[in-house]
Amino acid sequence: MARIYALLLRIYPRAFRERFGEELLFAFTSDWNETKRSGITAAIRLLTLSAADVIANGLRERRSNRWYSPRAERDAFMPAFLSDLKFGLRLMLRTPQLTAIAVCTLALGIGLSVSLYSVAHQALVSPLPFRDESRVVMMYEHAPQTGTIRGNVAPANFLDWRERSTAFSHMGALRPLSATVIAAGGEAVRADGRLVLGDAFQALGLDPLHGRLFAADDEQPGRDVVILSHRFWQARFAADPAIVGRSIMVDERPRTVIAVLKPVLRVPGGPPGFDEVFVPWILTAQQRQGRMSHISEAVARVKPGVTLVQAQADIARVAEGIASEHPQSNKGESVLLVPLREVLVGDVRPALIVLVAAVSLVLLIACVNVASLLLARATTRRQEMHVRVALGAGRTRLLRQLLAESLLLACAAGAVGLVVAFWCVAILRTILPGDLATTFDPRLDWPVAAGALAISIVTAVVSSLAPAWFVAKRAAASAVREGRGANQPSATPRRILVTVQVAMAVVLLAGAGLLTRSFVKLTSVDSGIRPEHLLTFAVELPRSRYEGPRQWQPFFERLATELRSIPGVTGAAGTSGLPLNENGGSVGFLAEGQPPPADNDDTYVIYRLVTPGYFDTIGMPLLGGRDFSSNDRIDGVRVVIVNERLARRYWPGQNAVGKRVAFTRQPKPGDWSTIVGVVGDTHHSSLAEPIDIQLYVPYMQEPDWYPPGQIVVRTIGEPTAIVSAVRQRVRSIDPLIPISDFQTMEALIGKSVAAPRFTLVLIGALGLSALVLSVIGIYGLLAFSVAMRTREIGVRSALGAGTRTITAMVLSEGLRLASVGIVAGVVIALAAVRWLKTMLFEVQPYDPPTFGAVAILLLAVAAIACYAPARRAARIDPLTALRTD
Amino acid sequence: MFFVNIFRRNIRPGDFGSVTAMEFEILLSLAGGDLHGYAIIQEIGERSNGALTVRPGTLYRAISRLLDAGLIEEVDGRGTEDDERRRYYSMTKAGRQAAAIESQRLARQVETARARKLLKSKI
């Protein structure tokens, strides 16, 4: 009965209870002992009255606010919590190793995720530096039947689209341009830029910082105007706002600067980040009619209130009309609208999503690890918890103490994690693939970083509080009954955590393994050239003095002679576009004797101008026929050299040399060119893409294309050693020609695999982190388990269990966990790897060797992690073990 | 209820010379000498010839208020026949004053009641 009364006393505020509880109980029991002898009625009466008395007074006391005034509560809580924090800090410092491991583990997870979330958010979510970017679309020519998509459009098609479509407020075309600009100070510099047709700036949403954008009448001949990019204006004209209205020399022709653009990191297509000057594009009569030469990019702004689907339908209708009017050139051709963001970051989106998923896994593993560590520590702290409970601490009080500790840990980890995040972003900056790096500037995005940090800290608190709660509950429940070491704490929660950890590590490592294999395959693809000992650079011939092949020829012949005379140089030649560089356009193409191409996507061929000796210099094998010579002039027989893929496709089993090709679909007798040689295949844009059909033309026979200004030089020694000699020789021929873009061919190839390397490096790093964390997890669990079982192991060995038996026992405990984790991980990975599919090159997602290797690796690493605790267990001296406790 | 609460929190026993009936009973008991809680209950019961039964919950609430107001204080137990841990309460000087004031007030009331023929003889 006294116990029930004691329970009822809980109605009183605790402080009251602590002060008078015993007295109340004494008074009641005294009454009770007296009354219960005098019959059941009296007893019931006493009980009822006592209960009513306690309830009424207890409630009144509670309501009286004498014990629980809000202010008193607040005043009491903060100092108490502060002292909790102080105690937590002392505890952390008392076990520095454990604290350091926990903080570093969490900091690693937090740092990695904060930085990657930040970068991914910038790339995928935050607005690009274009006004209303969601309405900006790039326009591609598209043949729905064959699936061909061409980034470049023919000017005549563009003019029709602009005239006939209704869904767009602005439309413009851009064509790459290289110009020589005389900067402030009189220095001739090479500038990359665009020829601008129509409202390209308005469509993109690029505003001028100073001045005005191009207007329609700027496209008249004689209106020599130019717009400068912000970067170029700063670098070359000292950010002088007075430049607007002044005249500068562009390609040896005075042009009035009408505007400086606001800063923008990249304009889609073209050389990333380096757009410097913009001049109006004045179409020639031929270009106005041209539907076969796809030479410009088109961009449009969808009208407000018009959806992308409606705009797409509108432009498809227009394209259908054009196709019926010009069936030879446009049959089956439509237009595809692609949102700007898709163009800029579409390639890396899958990679970023995979990375975000991977980094979340690592954060989770880190949290699991910390949870597991703290669970171990909390288990050893049950004695302390018991003492606290015995001294009157309730479960909430215990949890508050543990919460303070978790919060301390999480905040410390968050602070260190932020530092890690800064480093990670700095590293990301250097390994980000070129396209992405120039689209935005990777940095810690503060709102996102803060959000990610908050989530991380919450995760950390939860993961460290969960075990604490678990233990506190048990401590409170069993405080009275349990003595020290009476029964062993259950390790099941930790076992589950470690298994989960191993499984997640398997998933990450499987991804990393697949990407590694893919990358190895990719980099072992034959580039078709001999990239070692090759230096490349670009020269820009001013159009005014180098109008066409007649002016080009003396320059390039002299250049080749001069370069070859540099000691250590074995060859030098030029091309209009280097392989693996996406340089070089495509043209319509017809092979003699073949049925006229209907809707065949291969009617376009990669088209490059080269100087004699190019194939030998760059290391492309001549498989048949001859190289070009200086006799292949504009007045001679038109000749071409094709690549092996083209020869095989159109003349399988025959010799292609002597066959003829034309660059129009309805050739007249004079339009044919004769194939004089066949060379090996090279990749046009990247090693991962299939080989295109390619065709080379002697530069002296092509007046309408870009001059072969991309120069390759083969050296005996280190290619970069001759850079200054090269500059000197070029200057000796024409001091006004700008030279730029010195780089080795190997570096150029490296750039083409930058995106897969980026993903690989990151996933690899994440996989490695996961591996290390799970090893720590397994090791920690076993070491702890051995320590807790010292007595049991001592008994076993006293009863005759040998060293080997005990080692095997501990090892098998660890390996069993690892195996379960590995099996679970493989199952999860098999389900998850399909997300990687688009990023793999010639490797199946379900690649047995990769999965096998990952499983074996983890098992081996787990065995190593188990070995040390197993040895320690085996060395336990039975006497010492039994004397503990 | 709300207003009652406000006042109850602010008014302590002895303020305005007021103590409740329960508090006065306790003070009366302690006026005869130091007692522990249960003894107070018994003393009150004896004084009223069993007419007044005090329950511990009510008693200790009043004791706690009196302690807070400084009208009574805890003193060491005698440690002879009773359990040594028993807490004894003793009336303070302020308690004695408050009890005196309350007694005078009650006496005045009793005089008035008698004058108005509400009370015939001495209790």
C-alpha cells in the first residue's frame, strides 16, 4: 500500500517530494498501520481520503508555481545545461583518442557532403548567370527518323525559323570567330569571339554593362561595330568605361566599341570562358541560301506564357514547311529545342547525382561508425548512469546530459567538417572537368552549406543520441537490480551497424571499381595518333592580309621550314582542327557510285584542312595512296584523303584511292574530288565516342574554310622546351600574328577524359573513405567485444581452449559480420549500378570481375581488421582475466 | 481560477497578518513545543477531540508554506524514542507574532459574535 501511496506522491512537484516525501510516507504508513486493524471499512475510508488529499494538494502545489515558476525553470535550465556541456567537454577530453576518431570521422563525412552538395546545387539548381534562364533554349537541327542531332545549324534555315515561328521573343545565331585585336598599349592579341546574327544576346539574356546591344541595322555592311566581353575589357582595356564609343582595331580594321557585356562565365558552345569580342555577322549571299553547311549555333528565348512543349510544336511546324519547300536539303529535318541548362550541365548531371548519392552514403557510414563507437562507450558508462539514477536522475535528466555530449561532438565535427569542406571545394576546383569549371565557379554556397551542415549535425546528434537513449533507458530500468558486470551488454545493435556499414562500403566500392575499369578501357583506347613528343599551338592569320590559300601558302610553307630548323624538331604541320578537340566542322557529302543519301546521318563528314606532312607529324599511319604535296594547288585537280572508316564504309573490300567524292547532293561535273590516300582513324571529340567518317583536304584547295592555324610540332625531347624558340620563329615570319594555346598533345587528350576522370577520382575517394570507415567499424566492434569478454575468454582458455581456437572464434565473429555485409552490399549494388550505366565505357554494370574483386577486397580487409583483436584475445592470460572484476 | 492563482502565488502566510486555518492549527500545535509532522497531526486531532482530522498531504503543504515564509523552522530531532531521521519543526519569532496576531483577530471575531448573540457560552 505504501508503494501505491509513494506513486501517488509523484503528483507533487519533484522538489516538494524530495523535501517531504519520506515524511508524508511515514505519516501515511503510521495511519495505515493503525487503521487497517480496525476493519475494512475504515481502511477503505482512509485510502480514499488519503488519495483525495494527496491528489488535491499535489495538484494545488503544482499549480501554486512555488516550485515551477517559468522563470525559475529558465534560470535553472541554462546553468544546468551549461554544466552538462562542461561535463561533456571534460569527458571528451578524458578519452581523446575516441573523441578524435569520432570527430574526424564525422568531419570527413560532413566536409565531403557539404562541399559536394554545394557544388551539385550550383550546377543543377541555382540559376545560371543568364536572365530568366529557364526560357532560353538552344536550337538544334534534328532528324527524328535517324536520331541525328546537329548542334550547328545552316544560316538559311535559321533565317526561316526566325521569320516563321511565333513562339519566341528573340532568336539569334552565333558563329565562332577568331580575331586579332590591338589592345590598349598597341599589343596584338588573339581574341576568341562570336559573329552575332540577330538577337542572340537578348535571347540569352546577356545585358550590357556599358553601351547598347547590336541592333538590326548593325548587320549592314559598313557598320563596323564590336562588343567586348567583361573579361576581355578588364584584361586588355584596363576596365576603362570610356572605351565605349572609341574605335579599336579588329582584324586590322577599325571598329567602334558599342558595348561592354556584364560578366558571364561561359556562353554555350564555342571556347569555354574565352569569348572575348562579338561582331555582327553579315551574311554573304551564298550563306543566305546555304542549307547544307551547318556553321552556326542558334539560340532563342521562349515568349512568356509559352511552354517548352508549345514552342517545340511551333518550331516543328515551321521546320516541316521548310522541308517540303526544300526537300533535297531538308527532307526529314526538324528542330530540337534544348534548355540552356541542359546544354551546359546536362553531361555531368548523372555524374553529379551519382556523386551526391555516394557522398550521402559516406556520411551515413560515418554516422553509423560514430553511433557504433558511442554505443560502445555508452555501454561502458552504464556504471556512471546507474550512479546518476541512484542519485535521483530521471531518464530525461540522463538524456539531457547525453544530448549535451552529442551536441558537443556534432558541433566540433561540424566545425572541422566545414574546414574539410573548404579543402574539398579547392580540390574540386582543380579536378572539375573543363565545361563545368567554366560554367560556374565552384565555391561553398553559403545557404546550401549551412543547410547541409545543419542536416549533418542533426544526423550526428541523432546517431550519437540513439545509442545514448538506448543505454539510458536500460540504466534507468535496471539501476537497482544490476550490479557491476553482472551481465554483459548486448552487442546486437553494434553488429547490425557494422553490417550495414560493410554493405554500404561494398556499394561504393563496386561503383568505384566499375568506373575504374571503364576508365582504364577508355584511356587504353587507341587515339589513332602518337601523342607523345607533340607540341600544339594556334596561329591566327588576320583575314585582311591572309584572305585565302594564295596568301596562306607562303606563310605555312615558311612556317614549316622555320619550325623544322629548330634543333630537336622532326616535323611540323598545320590543320584546321586537331583531333579529340571537337574542332573542325562537318559538311554534306556524297560518295560516287553510291545511292544518293536519303535520310542517312552519315552524309555529313568531319572536314579538315591540312598542310603537307601533317599525317606524318601527328603520327597517323598512311594506309594507302599518298600524302598531299605542295603541288595540290587551287588550280590543280581537287584531291582529298579519307580515313579508313570512310573507305571501309563506302568501298568495302576495294581500294578507295582513285574514287571520287562531292560535297553537294547534286554534283555537277566540276564538283568532284579524287581520293588520293587513306589514313588511320582518329577520334573527333573524345575517346569514348565512336569513330566518325573523316576527310582531309589540302589547305591550298579550300578558300572558304578556316586556315590550318592549329600547328603540331614533333620533337625529340620534351615538347614544351621549344615554346620560346617557336614564338621567335613565328615572329620572324610575321610579327603581327598572335600565337596562343601552347599545349602538349598528351595534355589535350587528358582534357578529353577530364569528365570521367572527375567522377572516377571522386567516387574512388568516397569508396576509399567508406572502406577505411568500415574497417575502423569492424576493428572497433571486435576490440570492444574482446575487452568485454576478457573474463569469458579467460575461462575458456583456463578450461583448455588453445590459442588457435580463441583466435578462430574472434576471427569468425568478425568475418561472419563482414560476409553478411558483403552479401547485402552486393545485392544493393546490383540494384543501384544501373544509375552508373551511362557513365560506363565498354563495361557492363553487372561486371562479375569487379563485384568479385570488391567482395574479396572487403573480406581481406575485414580479416586484417579482425586479426589484431583476435591476437589480443588469444594472448589473454587466464589468471589475469579471472582476477578482473 | 486564474485570478485565485495569481493571488495565491503572491501572498505568503503572515503577509497582511493572515494565516489560514490549517496554518494556524499548526502554529497552535507548535506553540506547545517542537513536534514532528505526524505528531502535529495527532496533536491537532487530540485538541479537537477527533473533530478535525488532518491528512498528511494537507499538513505538509501547509508546513512547506510556513517554512518558506519563515514562520516555522526545522530543528534537530530529539533522537530519543522517535526515529532519529524524523524532522522536528519549531515556531520562529515571526511565527509566534503571526500566531498572536491571528489569535487577536479571532478573539475580536469571537467577542463580536458573542455580542451579537451568535455564541452563548465559552467554548
